[in-house]
Amino acid sequence: MSIRNPDQRVGVFVDVQNLYYSARNIYSARVKFNEVLNSAVAGRKLIRAIAYVVEANMPEEESFFEALEKAGFEVKRKELQTFAGGHQKGDWDVGIAMDIVKLMNKLDVVVLCSGDGDYAPLLEYLQMSGQFTETVAFGKSCSGKIKELTDYFIDLDESPKQFLMPIKGGRK
């Protein structure tokens, strides 16, 4: 259980692709990232809020990135890599982990917004270092190891109306 107090210095690190695809695949919906940020900060002192995105050269992505900035995020971008044979990859796992390690001494609480099990070693390291961690993710698609390792878990599945909006023209 989190002891959330207004004096805590918070850093919020959002794996945008992880939350985006979880919302799309489970709910056929889009994430309200401003609500994710509000819930993660919870009235505490926000030091940094970083949204990590992969550029896929889609027509609507620029307005999406601008919306993230308007919501209060610093947006870090990485281009989608295409390998021989057509395989594509674009993830921020190491970049997010490195930013958290670099910033953790300035934070009382690290809030990881991702259910990706690849972050388990990061959470183990943070706990061994005495860092308080919170995770924001969709419980239905979150790694069990992540839920087990984090000090406080915010399950977006518990309030879908708060955190999700329907995809325009999508199924309900």
C-alpha cells in the first residue's frame, strides 16, 4: 500500500506503446494519458513526466505527440526500426530504465506506466536501492512479476471510464 503524501517528489515514466496496445487490444479504446498522469502524480510534486513514443510515420501521430505534450509530458521519440526481411521493432525498455536510474536520486517515488515484464529487473534494482515504486498498467495485460515487485499497483482496469475513450469509428 502506498503512503502517498503531498511532499513526495514523483517521476512518471510512460511506455506509451505498452499502454496504447493494451487499451486497443483489451477494450478497443484509446488511453487518456492526461488521466494516467493525474492518477500517477496524485497531488504530489511532479519532478519529471516523460512519455516514450515510437514514430511509425502514421498521419495522426504528430497530433497525438502534441496532445501528450499539452497533457504535461516531455515526449521522447524513437524511430521504428525495420530490419531485413521486414521485421519491425521499436521499444524503449533500455532507454526508460536508464532514465529512471539516472533520475532516481532526485525522486521519492518512481512511477512506471507499463505492464511489460521486461521491467522486472529494473524494479528489483530499484527496491534493492530503497527506491519506492508505483506501477500504472492494465491489470489484465500486466506481468504478474511486475505486480509482485512494485510497492503500489494502480490497475487501469478498475476505472476504464476514467482512463479510456472509444476509438472513433471503432467497435464498442
